Amino acid sequence: MPTHQYTGIDDLAIRTLKLLSVDQPSAANSGHPGAPLALAPAAHTLLKSIKINPKNPAWINRDRFVLSNGHACALLYSMLHLVGYDYTIDDLKHFRQLNSKCPGHPESHLPGIDVTTGPLGQGVADAVGLAIAQANFAATYNKPGYTLSDSHTFVFAGDGCMEEGISSEASSLAGHLGLGNLIMIYDNNSISIDGPTKLSYTDDILKRYESYGWEVIDLNDNADDPNALLYAIHQGMKSTKKPTFIRLTTVIGVGSLLAGTAAVHGSPLKPDDLKQLKKHLGFDPEQSFVVPQEVYDFYRKTVTQPGIEANEKWDKLYAEYQKKFPEEGKEVARRLNYELPSNWDSYLPKYTPADKALATRKLSEGVLEHIHAALPELMGGSADLTPSNLTRWQGAVDFEEPSSGLGNYKGRYIRYGIREHAMGAIMNGIAAFGANYKPYGGTFLNFVSYAAGSVRLAALSGHPVIWVATHDSIGLGEDGPTHQPIETLAHFRAMPNIDVWRPADGNEVSAAYKVAIDHRHTPSILALSRQNLPQLEGSCPIKAQKGAYVLQDVSKPDIILIGTGSEVSLVVAAAKVLADKGIKVRVVSLPSTDAFDRQSLDYKLSVLPDGVPIMSVEVLSTFGWQRYAHQAFGINRFGVSAKQSDAYKFFDFVPEGVSSRAEKTIAFYKGKEVLSPVHDAF
Amino acid sequence: MPTHQYTGIDDLAIRTLKLLSVDQPSAANSGHPGAPLALAPAAHTLLKSIKINPKNPAWINRDRFVLSNGHACALLYSMLHLVGYDYTIDDLKHFRQLNSKCPGHPESHLPGIDVTTGPLGQGVADAVGLAIAQANFAATYNKPGYTLSDSHTFVFAGDGCMEEGISSEASSLAGHLGLGNLIMIYDNNSISIDGPTKLSYTDDILKRYESYGWEVIDLNDNADDPNALLYAIHQGMKSTKKPTFIRLTTVIGVGSLLAGTAAVHGSPLKPDDLKQLKKHLGFDPEQSFVVPQEVYDFYRKTVTQPGIEANEKWDKLYAEYQKKFPEEGKEVARRLNYELPSNWDSYLPKYTPADKALATRKLSEGVLEHIHAALPELMGGSADLTPSNLTRWQGAVDFEEPSSGLGNYKGRYIRYGIREHAMGAIMNGIAAFGANYKPYGGTFLNFVSYAAGSVRLAALSGHPVIWVATHDSIGLGEDGPTHQPIETLAHFRAMPNIDVWRPADGNEVSAAYKVAIDHRHTPSILALSRQNLPQLEGSCPIKAQKGAYVLQDVSKPDIILIGTGSEVSLVVAAAKVLADKGIKVRVVSLPSTDAFDRQSLDYKLSVLPDGVPIMSVEVLSTFGWQRYAHQAFGINRFGVSAKQSDAYKFFDFVPEGVSSRAEKTIAFYKGKEVLSPVHDAF
């Protein structure tokens, strides 16, 4: 056991971590010094255990580190700087400033930051995703004598992370899956923003993690004895069938005059306090951002250099692997380069109007059936709605702890349980692992909202995850308003960097998957129908990728009707009613406002030109449709429990309900100058 | 102990509950027979213990019952029918049909349904809210010898509820708060939609609930022995300092040929299966919806009549209370009538431009300081951001278990911990208790999204809860994009029946509270700034209640600029820049699109008339603004970690950034016919 390895230089390194971590918030006059002071010994101990190559942050077999209590990021930046990632002292000095490399919370586009954290609890669930991906990657590609992947995922998490429900969901699943490669260090400082955590949180946390099936180690009062933690970490690294939970009892802001209080959590130390702390740490109280050369040397010797060497050793192994296993080697190389198989999209199904009507969720299942073999990076699942979401291809193997008898780690289908929020963050973690993982997860569209926190982080971090969001409207029928989305798509259409798709038929489902899987840095939500929809005349998997296109046209239309998803066939029917009255209708299918927004103004105007009134038709909130249409027919109340056809009739979503509103729209704009709503003045 | 009270009539009643509960889905050809079959004995046992008056569903001292596994609602409707609530057999026959009293999941506007459930886990947290409200109401108004309130809250919850993070959050808080009045019966049927729960869920659930501090009773294999459950329920009812968790191991769909499988969860029984079940239950397999008269008689005698009598007894006690404690009596009467004190709004602060600049979160604190004494129904809290949300008035008492030394049950301030989703549902439960409770809860606006599931149910159920959502934009500064909302208000503006407010100054904060607290059936979200904002010339607490109004006007404006919240003062500054160039600007403050949408077309056109181009200015997604403005200046990407002023500059939200876009807007619409966007063609 690696005990008693600590010497004076360890102590100096820890003190240096503390110093850099309090200097950053002081320089910014903003930030969180408390947790970094408490966690510096743990951070140092982690660095003694972790396998990373600061010169190659993307190395696939590095250990991952998630700072789930992301507000402690000054500590993370200090660590990254000291071990030689591309962070200068000057970068640290610009903590929390515009365009800084050291923003207010860790952002995963920066070197050495595995996932974006800050919103509490997310990191815990991200880490479960990282651990799942590692287990899957190892099970898929490791060969006897050729261990391409054996990395661990380490997490620091605070009291807030433990209180958030997402960490409960994710920890329960991690215990179930027996993820021995996951080690969480819980910073139990018993202080949160309101004061002592005992105001609201008195869980027996050790018992709670035992109940999830974790290996639990309690380091009561040993926060400043790194030996005990080092021993515990190594215990955790040896665990094979259980994730490890290490509870560290710490004092927030230790060394500050405000130690142990909420006052040291989220504000820089006062100048006097900072001075006394530096003095106490053995540094010149008048100087800032000082790093003794021996600390740099020590970390170079004990972390950076061994990491570089481990990476070089791995490179050799990988080169040999390529020779010995050319087929797998080619696949691994492709995945590490984030390249899709060149022909993957040739497997996407195409449809003609002669093909039978099917629910778009069923058509989504068809896509998965056709593409899964070509895309080993596709890793799916459902939050316990598999037979409803239709997310599991025939013969899929479940991702399960091998001795469970339920599957194995090579399995690519994850039984998430009824845990939408954790599913979202776990998908983010799987994508963040690298190796081109394309995670998808199913639930009802209405319950994607349970996961809004992690959907947002997917968009912010640019994880190309795919939400298979079925039962996308009142069309789900009898389950009623508690399950019928109204506002959900407006929410995600308004969110930056995420594509919302609501395909109308098989060709559009294929288009949505094509764009979603091609994305490297954008997540997608596919809103899919429960009910059957016809294969449309004019639908086109190529045109649909532009987000909107003319499905059926006439010369000199009196009106343009836009439909999405299940309402496109309704609009086609309404156009026929109107045609019988001599009213000419252009029908536009608009499966994705996000993809359409990316098109040129010329293209937008070719679909939605000046001079013609435009009306949108969608059984959801009309909020946001005025960007594309002059008038919007939608539902601005909650739905009803009724048969699908009755629900549609109740809201007048029948051909005559559409056509009568179209006529009123034409009448309203008659004689008025009609400008396309797609114009921007600036 | 009330053991061995079961006789043949109990058995017949249970069989009748089962029959009615399978007949409903069969009649609808849609629904969930599995859980009702398993839970019918528990439901019957609950009816033996519960204190309700079916003839007065609003009786304040009734016990509450939450069916958290809301999909089992056929059982609930059967119970409500049998004990005499206003549900006929014909209502049951219209299960899941349009306009039915028996919708696909329980909806709280219907008689005898305490909270809307279906989205899993919500009911558990609602129940915690109901229990909190009861404890607070009792502590506030009970007097020695005059126990106005001593009711219990019972919950049925399923495996899915246990898996959802919201139930973990709420259960942890309930244990902390020592809510002895809360009794949860966990239907552990070990089946979910994907199959056996062991595919994803292997928690030691008893240990988990012990870790939360609950009293745990395991009724392994005793699902069909109601005596054991009856005993456990009575144990739970005697518990004073701990909520009670009773685990019932059941067989889903017991009696069906598909018993114990996922196939019996969400689809009606097949005709043959239904017949054999009825035969097995001792009923005519050819008949449906049959209730033996002795079952009606039995429930009338053992549930309905005792309930009516208990209510009558309470009415007498209440009448005496009124005499003995006229002051409290008047207050209770007012609250039970859902009347606000007539003068409550006179305490709302008013401001003039001479008053100093303050953050709207600080102004919100001022409102709470001024109104809390007048409104005993106001019960607030924060998800561990009290010093940031400024949600606690001076001298507030925390709602805590009295022996904790941290507060008492009369306390009106709840330390929710970092549990936004549970906070949302607990607020719903507090409101659902009745007695005019007006719960409010604080968090950062960005993290209201963590609670989207419960916000939605507040809107759907019409609970008048108030979210105090501070740090409402990039204006929060250094915490960066993980904390800066962009899409959040679009989401909630698109949601039916919820008011979003983004007030610009003190008068508008008062206006927002005025409308929010006056609401009886609509929740509100107050989006409040972290940064200081000036008290505006022209701001008006009366006009602001209309959602939008002309703040500063000119004759024949060249453009109308709309601002919200922190951007109104920016628009005022931009208007000055434009005035210097001879460009005339009407400035409109639009704190609430929802309140504005409720106004007449005439009023809307008086604010946003035809003939003038309109541009909106808000540091959030522009999605949805085209309903009110021809051009929208906003932020359609994620934010930045930087000082507030730097962040605003980065996105060009400075007077010149606004004025230059205003000029482009004027130029673009020059010579074009400009129609106000508020017109509806149908």
C-alpha cells in the first residue's frame, strides 16, 4: 500500500495549490475559495494517483477527472497549470474575466477539462457516463495482452451534489451496473450557502451509498492526512464490481479566518484574511501567484513525465494492436479520429408514398435497425420506456455487469430505469469520453423536461447526444395532459446549439438521424409520434435536412401552410379542401427550425417568400412560430385525456379546422403588403 | 391494535375494487390494470384508516391521499365511487374518454383528488408539501382542546417513483423535517415497463429510506394480508418525529394470466383473461361494472358515514373556536374562503425615480419584508440560495422539527436544500393543502429548469406558487454560461397558465407580486436581476399589471422599443441616443407577455399600434419575440463568464448597440406597410 509517501515537497505542493486557488478569486474579486482550500490535499493526492498526459489532453486512455462541485474550479485550474496543461500563470490571473481560459465554472472545451460542471449533481452523473463508456470501449476493443483501455473516472463532489436528485439517480444506476472503474470523493464540508447543511440535509450518506451498492469508505477527520485518502483511492482502483464512494470530512476554507462557515464559500477572502493565510502557508503575504520552482519540478517528475511515458507506451501498444488486429484497429482509429464510416448513411431507409403509414417512433426503430451494425459508436437506451420508445434493435445486448447474467459491458443498450435526468447527463458523459460515441436515449417528449438541466449542458458543451422523444403531442391520446407536451419544443427550439426535429414521415426521420449523427458538437431531440402517419408525396430525405422545404407546390399560391410532424399530412388534407374551393396552397414541411435557421436568406425566401400569407399548423404552443409564419394555429392550453382522434377534433385539428383558419388568414392579409417573416433588419 | 378486523365483506369489497379497476381500462381499451389489481387490498385497508368526507371533499381536516403512481388511477376512481364521492358508474365507464371525470391520470380539479399525478415521483414530493402545510397549519392555529388540524397524508408510490430523483430529494427533506404525519406505502411489484426492475434498479430501498431518517416497515409478502398493512398504517399514524415508509411486496396484475409481468402494466386485460379473472373473483364473467349493494352499504357505514360525522364534529369544534379565539378564527375563516386580507396590497412598496437603484431581487426582498406580516398564508424558502435570492424576511422562523433547535412547525421559512425539483413539487403540495397557502421558493432562474416537471404540474393543476428566480441573465456575470439563462423564459412563456414576470424596477416588482398573489389558480415565475437597476421615470405599479405599457412616449414615434427587466433602462438610454439624432422613440416596458396576452386587442394596439416598427430588447433568446415585435435584439447563443458590464458589452447590449439596431430597423421598414404583430386573423 502506498502509505507514508508524503514528504515536505508534498506539503509544499499542497500549500501552493491552496495559494493559487485563493489568489484567483482575489484577483477576480469573484469566485469560491472555500472548497479549494479544503480540497487541496485531496487534489494533490489525486494527482499522485491519476494517469494523465498534460501534453495530450485527448489521450483516450487517460483517467478522467470530474469536478462535480464545479464552483471549486480555481483548484482545478491550479492543478492543470501545475502539471503542465496549457494554462499559464497569466491565464490564472484572468480567472472569471471575459474570454478567459479560466471561466467561472469549468467548461469542457478547455484543455484538461473532461466535462462542464457547475450546475450541481451533473458531474456525478457525467462521471457515470464516462465510466460506462470506458467499460464499453474496453470490453469492445481490449484483447489479451493488448489493454487499450483501463482508465478510471474520478469525481470530486460536494454536499450540494449529494442533495440533488440527479446524483441519486445516477449513483443508483452506477451501483446497479457495478462500475468498478468509478471512484467518487465526497467533500463533506457540511456547509452550503444557507449555512450548516444540517439546516436541511441529515442523510446518513454512507448508508445511502451502501443502499446503492457502492463500496463505501469513510475517512472521517482525515482530510488533511493524504495518506489515508491515497490508500482509499488505491482501494477504489482495485475494486472491480462496485464503484467506490470515499467520504472525506473537511473544513471549508480551512486556514481562512472564516473557516467552517458559509461566508468563505462564494466570496474572495478579505485582504487581511488572505495575508494571514499566506503567512500561515509559508508564503510572502505581499506576493500573489507564486509557485516555487521545486513544485513545478516535482509535478513534472511525478505526474507529467510519467503521464507522457504512459502515453508513449500506450502509443506503441496501439501501433502493435493495429498490426495484430487490423480490422478492429481500423475501427478504433476511425473512432479516435471522430470519423463516421463513409457509407453509414447508405443504410438509412427511404420511403415512397406507396409505403404504409407508420408512427415516426416506429420509423425511428427502423433507422436504428438499419444503422446499428455500421455504427459501433451508437450506444442507446431508454428511461424504462423501451417498448414505447422503440429504441432497442433486435438482438441488442444490454450493457450490464457481466456476472449479473443480464448482459455484458460490450452491450450497447442501457436500461436507464425511470431516471430521465441522470440519463441525460450519462449520455453527456458517454459522449465526453471520446471515441466518437453517439449516445441516444428514449423517453416521452414530455419527460425530456425532467432532464432539462442535462439537455442544457449537452447543448452548452456540444455533446452530440440524441434524444428519442416519442409520444410528442396530444396525439398520444388517453394518457392525457400530464403526458401531452405543449411547451416542450418551444423550450428546446429556444435553446442554443441543439437541433429539434419533428419529422413527418419515414424520409424525414432518416433526414433527422442523418443530421443528428453527422453532428460532432450539437445534440438533437427527435420528437416522434405515437400514432401512425402516412408516407408523404413530395417528402425528401435530402431536402428535409435543410429544416424546411416545399412539399407540395402550386403556382401563385394564395397561402402557404407550414406543418410539422403529424400535422403535415393534416395540412396536405386541408390543402385539398381549399383546392376544392379554388384556393391555391403551397405546403411546406418544417421538421426543424434549427436546421432551417442555418440556411441562407435566399433559401429561406425560396420556401417562405414575400407576398404570400403564411400560417403554421402544429398541435403545440404557438409561441415562437411568428418567426416563420404570420399566423399560427396551435394549442395554448393543456391537452385532454381522450382518444387521439377525439383529442384532435376537440382542438379542431381536422382538415376543415385548418382550412377555415387558412381562409381567415387570407382574408385578413388581403390587400395588405405581406413581408416574409424571415427577414432580419440587422 | 386493529388486527383481525377483516371479514367476508372486506374480501368482497377488495374484489369489487379489483373488478371496477379492470373494467375501466377494458371499457376504454386503454389504461393500466396491473397496479390496481396489486394494490386493491392496500386501497381497501387505507379506506379503513383514512378520515375523509366524500360529501365535502374540501374539508380542511380530511386526510390527504396521493396516488404517486398515477397510472393506477382506475383504482382511485373505483375507491372514490365506492365511498360516495361524486363519481357515478357511468363516469367510470367513460374512463379516459373526452371530457371524462376519469381521465388517464388523476387531475386535481376533480372531486377527491388531492394532487395531479402521473409524471413519476411528483406525488411523493407533493405529499411532503401536503404534510408540511398540515404541520404548519396545525402549529399555527391549533389551541389546547381545539385541534383544528390533525390530518395525515398517505401516499401510494411505485417502483418508478423510487427511481426518480425527485422522490429522493423530497424523501431526504421529509426525513430531515421529521414529518410524522406522512405515511408512504411503497408498492414494490418489481416490474416496470422494460420488464423486471432488476434490469436497472437494485437499491436496498429499506436501507435507503433509513438513511433519510424514516421509520421503515417491511411487509414482505404480505400484500394480500391486509391486517399486516393495517397494523403498519396505524404504526405510521402514531409516529411523531419520523415519516413512515411501508414496503409492500406485491404481484403486479395479480389474478391475471399475465400476473407478475410487464405485459399487464399498461394495456387492458385481454377478453379471455378478464373473464377468467372475474370468475376467479366470484363475479359473473359476462357482466361489467357490477357493485354488490352490500359493498356500497359497507363503505357507507365504515367510511362515508364516519367521515361525515367527523366533519360535523369538526364543524362544531370550529364554531366554538370562532367564539373562543375570534382573532385567529377570523383569520382561519378568511383563509378557508381563499380570501386575501382586503388591504394586503397596501403594503406593497412604491418607488419614484429619486429612489436609489437596486437589484430587483433586493426589491423582491423589500416586498416580502412589507407583506409577510399581513399574509400568514405566505410560506417561503429557497433551494439553498437564501443570501442570493434574498427570500427570507428579517426574523423569519425556519420550518423545522421543533426538537431540532433550528425552528418549529409554525415557522414559515423552508430550508429546501439544493433540491429544486422537490422544492417545486413541495410548493405544489403546500398549495394543494388549501387554506389559501401561497408558497414561494427561490433559486437562480437557470435552475428553475431543474424543476421543470413540477413547474409544469403547478401550471396544469393551477397551484398559485411563486418562483423567486434571481440571477436572471448574463447580468449575473462571472458565474458564466453554466448559470446564465438564455432559453429559460421562452420555455415558461410558452407554457400555459403560468405568468412569467421580468420586472424593470421596484414598482414593477410590486406589480408582479400583486398579480401573482391575487391569482388563485395560476403560478408565477419572477425573473429578477442580480445587478442594480434604476427606478424608472414613468414606471407604474398599476399599468405594469397589464403586462406591458408605454413607459415613455413621444408623438408620432419612428420606432417603438420594447424592453424587459434589466433592459428597460438600457432602452431608455438608447432612446436618448436616438433622440439626439432626431429619432423619436416610444419606450414600452413589457414585464409579462402572459399578463399582456390577457388584455383586449384595443389595449394591445394602444401600446403596440399599427404603422410603427417595433424592436424588442432582451438579453435572452429572441425566440417568441416576433409575437410582439418586428425585430428582436437578443442572445441566441450561450453566455460568457465575465464581469456584468463586460458581458453586456460583449453582446453589444449598450445604448449604441441598441440604437444602431433601432436605426437599421427603421431603415428596413421605411416605406413598407407596418402592421402590429398583435393581430390575430382567427
